[in-house]
Amino acid sequence: MKQSIGFASFLTSPFSFFVWRLGTGKLMSYLSLLFSSSLPFIIFNSFSIFV
């Protein structure tokens, strides 16, 4: 129980929020790059599954 309270206080601290935003920003940009490059392939696959 004490660990979860410490974890929550860490999550709500501005520093961890900044780190979390930075990390998710990098992750999201990477994922969007990956997704946009593989999007035609995904669409083609889903069409071939339905057809």
C-alpha cells in the first residue's frame, strides 16, 4: 500500500510528468512514423482478408 502511494506521488510530480510527456512524445512520433509507413500494407492485408 505504501509503495502505491509513493508511486502515485511520483506520477503526480511535475518532473515525472515532464519525463512521461517526453517519453510518450518520442514513442508516439515513432509509432506514427511506423504506422504511416506500414499503413498501405495494413490496408492491403485487411482488404485481402475481406475479399
